[in-house]
Amino acid sequence: MKRYGDIRGDGGSNIVGQVEAQQARLASRLDAVRFVVAVVSGKGGVGKSALTANLAAALARDGWRVGALDADLNGPSLAKMLGVRGAKLGVGADGIEPPVASCGVRVMSMDLLLPSDDAPLAWQAPTAAESQTWRGSMEANALREFLTDTRWGELDALLLDLPPGTDRLAVIAALLPRLDGALAVTIASDVAQLVVRRSLTAARDARAPLLGLVENMAGLFPGADVAQMAEAAGVPFLGRIPFDADLAGAADAGTPFVITAPERPAARALTDLASSVRQSLETARR
Ligand SMILES: Nc1ncnc2c1ncn2[C@@H]1O[C@H](COP(=O)(O)OP(=O)(O)OP(=O)(O)O)[C@@H](O)[C@H]1O
Ligand SMILES: [Mg+2]
């Protein structure tokens, strides 16, 4: 039987050593990335993935080299929205070559590794009580490996599409050598006030600057004045993205709306969002 002393302290072949080696590899991988940005939300289905896909496409159209990682291991959708589902992955000694979407974005998603639609990734734990923590740490390890083993190359921005829950920000931040910003997405009915507060706390815990708050599917839900709430909390309000059924259609077809219908109000709003994000990242760096 292994004792505690057996699994640490003797260099590269033990668990602690392996994690350290991987962290070092991740750090050098991310040295070639100017800005690492996470997209977060209070609850699911508010449009994080659609927003990440469009933001990535808009930044790439403006000349940035962009990567997008689907960090939602259980419900991956980014590969589909960027039209790279089913792409064959090139695997070399230095890791996996991410497929490049037609909009120029390099995409990595668990979706690309899953055999079929009905094979979600399941984390199993010995007991229900243990499953939460176990799942959390398994997920974290899988994500670290995933990030490290992808040959991102030189990037201006790497966008991370997180699973729902503002608390996920701290989990991913703990894995990364640095996180340059977090972007919070909400809808007017998503108890927006709470989301604003939680986003602030999460960003502080993650020691990542909160770039701002975006209201998505605007016009669809009556209710909160998200802009006013953001202002009251001192969080930059980065605009509203109107609800547009064709945006969802474009996402389903794997072609970002900012590319297929750039003149539509929702696409314009997403393009403006990309400019604000770029500006705020560049300004913070100076
Ligand atoms: N502004 C919008 N107008 C119309 N449809 C939208 C808009 N934003 C997102 N959608 C659509 O709403 C659905 C949910 O969006 P999406 O999958 O991006 O949410 P999510 O926050 O990533 O969800 P999850 O928490 O499950 O990861 C998708 O079908 C998406 O295309
Ligand atoms: Mg999503």
C-alpha cells in the first residue's frame, strides 16, 4: 500500500511532481497568449456559449489571433456553434492541434473528443456525498490537461466558455497562471442584481478584473434594468444583445451571427462588445 510519503517529494515521477510539471507546461503554453478571458454567468442558458463564439469571431475578424476553449465538460456546445464539430484532431508530440473554424478561431472542446451525441462525460464518485468535491477536482484536472495539451500557438486572446455558476470562476482561476479578465453574462430575469453582486465577489476571489456585465436576450424578458444595477454596483455595463431568433439559428448552423448577418442589431451589439472588451484589455495592460 502507498503511504502519503510515497506520493510526494521524490521528483518528477510522483503525483505532486506531475502536477507541478504540468503547471509549468501550462505556464509556458500561456506565455504565448496575450489575454486570457473567462465568460461566466449566474445560471445556465443565458447565452455564454453563443456570446463566446460571436465575440471570438468578431475579434478574429478584426485581426486578432483568437482561441476559444469550451470549459463546460458536461454540456459542450462551442464546437458546434463555431462549426468545427466532427473535425479530425491532429495529435503530435507537443499536443493536440485545435481545429480552426472558418471565422479563423482555434477551437478546443470536449465535444471534439466525444464519440457521439449521446455520450456525455460522466464523473462517477463512490458516494453521492463525495461526488460534488470529487467531480470538482476531476473536472479541474481534466481542464488543466485539456488547456495544457492544446497547441494554441501565439494568440491575442484565449476565451474560456465556463459552465454556469459564478463560483466556477475561482475554480478555473486556480488552475491558471493568470486570468486577465472575466466577462459576466446575464438576462434581465436572472435575478440580475444577485448576479452582479456574485460576479463581483467571484472576480475578487479569482483575482481577475471584472471587465463588465452584458445583458443578453434583451427585449425578451421584462424586468430588471441591468444597466442601472451594474452602474449602482460599480461594474462596467458593456451593453445589451437583443434577442434574435436568427442568432440562435446561426449558432445551430455553426456560423457566428456577427459573420453571417453583421448588420443586424444583435450582431452590431456583439461587434461593439468585442471592441469594448479589446479596449478594456489593452488599457489594463498599459
Ligand atoms: N441574443 C440571443 N438571441 C437569440 N438566441 C440566443 C441569444 N443568445 C443565445 N441564444 C440561444 O439561446 C440558447 C442558449 O444559449 P447558450 O447555449 O449560448 O447559453 P449558455 O449560457 O452557454 O448555456 P449553458 O449554461 O447551458 O452552457 C442557444 O440556443 C443560443 O443560440
Ligand atoms: Mg454554454
